[in-house]
Amino acid sequence: MLQSITMNMLYRFSILAAFIVCSQASHAQLTKVKTYPTVTVGEVSNLAKFIAKLYYKVGKNDTTYVIESNDMRYGNTTSIKSFNFKNEQGALDSLYSMLSAALNQPSEQTTSLKLGNEDISFSAKKAYGSTTVTIYFQSAYFSLNRKQLNKLFGKPQGFVY
């Protein structure tokens, strides 16, 4: 009987010891990471369906801009794609200027550029009295009209660059 009590205590002690060792090991794997705030510049939707969002993340040494969009290839399915870039040499304003200029003079010609590490292309066309610019990246695309472009880039409505 004394032997079974000793075995039972030994069993409980080994379970307690295993729990302590495991909890210490799992705690050692967790580290707190500093997160930086994100600031939304603009977000566009059409009839409550998400189209695109432009925001930036302020880091320790730099600011990264991110454009997220719902890939229009999939129609009713939501498939969010994104690309990011630094605002080196006024990249954000240059992108807005080029997209705005394409809306001012629509043609079926595609313009390609490298923004950060991402290859992006866009074209503008007029159909049914409305001009839209379509932006292609990562084999995805989304389209914006003038009002949506201004809203995405945080420009006042009616603003034409």
C-alpha cells in the first residue's frame, strides 16, 4: 500500500514537473514585437463592395505605403491583393499624377512602371460616358473612376491634377 501511494505521488510529481517545463519552454518562444500604427489615406467601395484602400505604416526609420484591392477577376468573390512601396522621390504623388493624367486623356495604351519591388501597369478608357483607369499588379486588377481615384488618394472631390 505504501508503495502504491509513493507511485501515485511520483506520478503526480512527474506530471507537475512536465507541465512546468513545457510552460517555461513555450513562454521562452513568445516575444513582444513593437507594432507601428497604420493611417488610412482613403478607401473606396461601390455599393458596399470593397474596391481599394490606401494606407501607410510609420516604421522606425521609414514610412511604407500599401494599396490593397479586391481582385476584380473573381467578380462576387472577395480576393484581397496588395502591394507596398516607400514614398521615395515622391512616388505617391507621382503615381497619383500618372493615374490622373491617364483619366484626363484616356487611351487603350498601357503604361508600365516599377513601384518599390512591384511591377504595375495601368490603362484608361472611356466607355458609356465614363472614364476609368484600370490598375494591374500581381496578375490582379481593379478599376477606378475620377471620384474614386480622388477618394483613394485623399484628394478633395472635384480635384483634377
